[in-house]
Amino acid sequence: MPKNFVIKQLKDRFGGQLTVSREELFDFYREFEPDLNDSTFGWRIYALKEKNLVKPVRRGVYTLMVKQPFHPVVENRQKELAAKIAKQFPATRHCTWNTKWLSEWTTHQPGRFLILAEAEASATESVFYFLKDSNYKNVYLNPDEILLERYIYEEPETIIVKTLVSKAPLKKERQVTIPTAEKILVDLFIDRHLFAPFQGSELINIFNNVYKEYALNISRLLAYARRRNKEQSLLDYITRNTLLKELINE
């Protein structure tokens, strides 16, 4: 059976569904390969993902409505910062990102931004002092609510050094390690004082606009929330307020 024919049949069968289960895909392939076993079927799924024909949304559930991956613009200042951290702490797991990335998903455009430099717990303080010694201005280590209100959001741009949660989902973008979209959403939901300008209706806008534009893995999102002991509260928030409930309720 020609592969292109099978792919066309796959799109015709499931293209209109928001999600499709592994069992549904297995039954579909058995129509063309009656002797198909689970091991070979695993390779069929792998091939579909490699060709960007399906995306996982949670364990055993996929979507054919493939959206673009999250590829934010990494500006030169962030690249320079990330390169210095990587060179000075080559064995340390870390990431950097910029709240400017959120501007495309919000209604109101903030005039002040944060660059986040996150490093594993054993290196967080060392990264902070390294950046201070490297003459970076407006650098703060795990700031509390008072610092945030009095100083940090009074500056056009501030560098925040904070502890990176173990097993946080990261990715590479132009040789810079950044958080995935799932990590950013969870952090915005949990770190409400740090990300105060992005709460309330803006947080709903961000969740909904990210969901509309980018491929999200709900299993990855909830696993990270679980690492931060906020899985159930995030689930409640998603199902009450956002479009992501479509992926959870399917």
C-alpha cells in the first residue's frame, strides 16, 4: 500500500478531530496492515512525528492539527548573557528568557521587561555574583515582593537570577537554552508576584493565545506543574478559564 495513500486516508479520517488516541491510530493502521504488532506500530507513530504530521498532546493522545513550534526571538543581549553563563558554568543546567516574548500575547504592552537567568540550586548564587562582577546592572537574586514593587518594575529592564526547578522543560534556540512554552505558562501562573503585570485577564490572554498559535504538550505542562506542587490548581485554572481545557477534556 503506497505510504502517501495511507497518509491521505489518515488525514481524511482524523483531520477534523481535535485529538486522536493511540488506540484509534492503531485500529486505523490495522486496516492496512492486519498483522501489525505494537512494536512496529510504535515506529509508525515515530515516523508521523518526525514528518510533523502528528503532535503528542498528552500520553497516548495526539493531534493532526499541527501548529508551529515555539521559536521566540533571542535578542543579542540575552545571547551574550547566556553565552557568558554557559562558559563560566559549563556543568550547570540553566536557561534564559525575556518577558518581551509575552508582548505578542497580551492586550496591554508593558514598558518594562525582565530578563530571567535561571540556574540549578547549587549554582544560583554563584551565577548572581558572577553577573554582578561582570558589571551587569539591575541584577537581583530571587527578589521578594517588596523588592519587586519598590525597585524592579521601576527599571526599563532588569535581570532576575532565580533557581531553576529540577527537570524543568528546556530547549535550544540558536544555541541558547530557553524554557519551553509549557514552562513559561506554568511559571507565569505560579510566580504571580514576579510576573505581576501578566496576571488577571492578561494571563488568560497569554494561555489562550499560546494555545491558538503553538503546539503544546499538556503532559509536559502538567508534569512541570507537578514538580512545583501546583498541578491540581493549574488544572482547575485551565478548565475554568482557558481554551486549553479542550485538550484536557478530550
